[in-house]
Amino acid sequence: MAFKDTRRILLNAATNLFYQKGYPNTTIREIGQKAGISNSIIYHYFKNKEEMLFEIIQVAAKDLVNALVEIQQEVEDPVECLKEMLTSHMVVWCLNRKRESKIIVADDYWLTGKRREANRIIQRQIYRLYIDKLEELHENRLLEHIDLKVLAFTIFGAINSFFRWYREGGSLSKEDVAQNVIAIVFNGILKDKKYG
């Protein structure tokens, strides 16, 4: 079996187990058993379990950054661009990559040293992509007077909780939920703005 294929098999097994049991409750032995690879061989491909976690998070986060950058390059209107970013982040990324999304939200704090710093760098890239778009909306006088940092983290809170409660086959499709979240972000929750 090729080196890359074995790494992919191990990462897939680790992703499934981290998603089901959480990073701290998963052992290298369980990863090897799920992948059908002996423990001694695992260390030929990864130094330790944390390296697997780091690789899972980095690949998924870089894919998200690339998707958001692509949207910003393709959609000129800032309002439509932010809507596309939110939809892509929630529907395409969080739900189609539900396992990785949960691992990033629930287990990224287990990273240490250089891996933790590398993860922070990519998280700041995601934050910056949203802040840049919110600043553009603000500069075009399209936003209410809301602190952009608070708004960005409110958006992240909505996105990061989405995969936790959403169930396929429920009363709303994932696209419906995304449209509701977009409506809340863009319009607030009250019909009468006098209460704001």
C-alpha cells in the first residue's frame, strides 16, 4: 500500500473515532484497529495522536479558507458575498464535513506548541475574511452600528453550533436553516426596530 494511501486510511479512522468519542477518549490502538493497521506501523506515518488531530484540522480549515477566498473573488456585491460565505460555511462545509467541523470546535484546544500556533494562524485567517467583508459593509454604510468583532463572533457562534443540533430529514433542510440564520444576521429578530 502506498504511503499516502496508508496515511489517508489512518486519518479517516482517526476522524471517525475523534468525531464519535472525542480526541481524549480515543487511543492510538483504537485508530489502528479501525484502520486495520498495527500500532507499530502507525508511528511510521505519524509521530503521535496529536499529529493526526493537527492534520485533520489543518486540511479542513485550509479547505474552508480556500472556499471563502474563492467566494470573495467571485462575488463583488458585499451583501451577496457575505450571504454566500455564510451559506457555504454552514451548508457546504459544516454539514458536508460534519466530522471535521465537530473536531475543530470540540478538540482543537488539545493542540500544543507549534501546532496550536499554526491552528491559531488559520483561525485568524477565517476571522479576517469575515471582518474584511463586514468592514466593507460598514464602509458602504450598510450595517447598523454594531461592533464588528461582536458580530463576527456571533456569526461564528451560530455556525459552530449548527452541526451540533441539525439533523438531516428534519422539518427544515440545511439550506432553509442557513437562510434563517442569514435573515437573523441581516435583519435581526424584531419586526419593529424601535426596540433596538
